[in-house]
Amino acid sequence: MNTFGSILRLTTFGESHGAAIGGVIDGLPAGIEISLGKIADQTARRRPGYSTLASSRREPDEVEFLSGLMSLGADGIEPFSPGNDRAVTLGTPIGYIIRNNDARSADYEALREVYRPSHADLAWQQRYGIRDWRGGGRSSGRETAARVVAGAIARQPLESIGAAIRCKLVSVAAETDPTRFAAIIAEAARDKDSVGGIAECRVSGLPAGIGDPVFGKLQQNLASAILSIGGVKGFDYGDGFAITSLRGSEAADTIRVDNGAIRYGSNHSGGIQGGISTGGEIVFRAAFKPTPTIGKPLETINSSLENIVFENAGRHDPCIALRGVPVVEAMAALTLLDACLSAGVRFPSHNFQPGSGGI
């Protein structure tokens, strides 16, 4: 399955060492203004090669839009130009690609017959009988760049109704002091090893009443979206598993009316009750495993079913959670915009009239 979403749908394509990766977004209403600069800001947060704490693969991650957008000029809409920051959706599929400029396939030639431990190599071979061994192919974290583009687009109509999505690392290798994160990751890199981490996402300003109460619960859809990110091993929201240590009287989010407005005394439920948003802050967390491809020798097998010891020679992140933060935000944005569209939320849009240069 390469398509995500119900009304708002994202299909991604491409492999880590192919010519490009990309996506097609369908279901976004017409007339939504999009800032290309905001998209570039998000892709810059995820791209590799620009931090000593990330993979040394250097990719500019410049997005080439192929369809679905027009530019906004002084006299109305114009043919799309990447030099114009202001674009507007046509209501048709938005297609885009991100070219792979720094793929070093030779680094992965040794993987042609080898299955890396705790990676998707063997599982994909068992599933399809064929795989792209270069950098993990489609199972590579490189695929998430296409998600970040889509998320950067999706979060803009959400922002127009006052919804904001913010995510940050709250734990690295069980350390919760953020001033220690960089040193821990750097130490793992020096040791040719890796560490995991937990990203916490907070969403404010989402209206109450978003989500469905049975099989389309908002937390269910968020969990599905976040768990689709490679390397994510866990999801919880609100108090999560910690709520099991509380009594009902302690875990209850009491309700009152204050000057005509509904108020909650606490937010143990993470802004979602009965599968539907309460209007309060939505809080959830994603647990990222340590990067499975490391520089240390590990026992594994090859395609001849021989026991071997493999030592990775490619480039990898010592902590995938670090660059996973904008990916979590992207998947949250796609999920929440899809849920809003399903609930009938209307977003501000340009109303072009015939003869105005708008159509």
C-alpha cells in the first residue's frame, strides 16, 4: 500500500537510490493558498548532510512541482513559477518530485546478497521475492522526504483556521535533559552505533468535533499514520500507558462551563475523547528505535542462508528520531486535515470569478 488518507490522499513513490522520490496529493480543495517557502522550511528540517548528528548524505531536497498548482500574481493566477512564493491549489492532483543527487549505490553493493539485522531487507525479500538493496530501496527513510512535502502543504490550511502543530524530542536513549541530547548522539556516532528517542507532538487550535466515534477514531488514525513511519515502534496519546497507574478519580478530565465556554480541568485524554477532538490540546508521542544500520559487526545471514558477520559501510543517522520530528509533524498534519475535510470543515480559499484573470 503506497497511498494514505481517505478524502485527502497521498501516494508516494520512488526508492532511496532511484532517480527521484515524489508524491501525488489528491483531494485538496481548490483555491487554497500555499507558501512554497514554508514547504522549503520543512524539507530543510528533514534533509540529510547538514548536521554532524545526521547522515552525511547531502541532498538539497529541492521540490519540483509538476501539477496541481498555479502561481498568485498581482492580476490573479498565473502559470506556476517556482520563483513565486505564492501558489494556489487547483483542486486537481498535486504532483511533485525530489531528485536524488547524492546516492552512492556502490556503498551498498555488499548488501546485494546480505540481509541487515532489524531492517526490512529479509522481510521484503520474503514478501516480494525481489528487493532494491541500494540503501534499503523504498524502505529507506529517504521516502519520508515526500511525506514532509505533503505535510508542509497540509498544515497550511490547518494554520488558516488557527491549528498549530509542534513536535520536539523529549527523550534520547532514555535521557530527558535536552541539553544532553547532542552529546549522546555524537557519542553513539563515534562508537559506530546508534540510539533511539521519543518525539512528542502537540496540536493546538483544532476545533472540537473532529473524528469519528467507532472505527475512525482520531487517535486511531493518528496512530496508523505515525506507526507508518519507518523506525517508529510505539505510539501513545494523552497520559498513555502512565494512565494505568491512576485511579478513575485521578484520570477524569472534569468539565465545567466558565463564562459560557466549556472548560476541562485537566487533559489526561490528550485532547481526544470517544475518538473525537475536544477542542483542547492534542498530545501524542512516537517512539523511534535505534537506527538498525550501524558500523559495528553484527551477525546475520545471506541469500544462500549462510550465517555471516556483516559490518555496514554506508551512511546512516546515529539517531533517526532527530530527523523524524518533522516527519511526525507531517503525518499529523495529513491526518488532521483529512479528518477535518471528513467532518465538513471549510477552509479559507480564493474565490476567483470569470473574467477576473482567475480562471
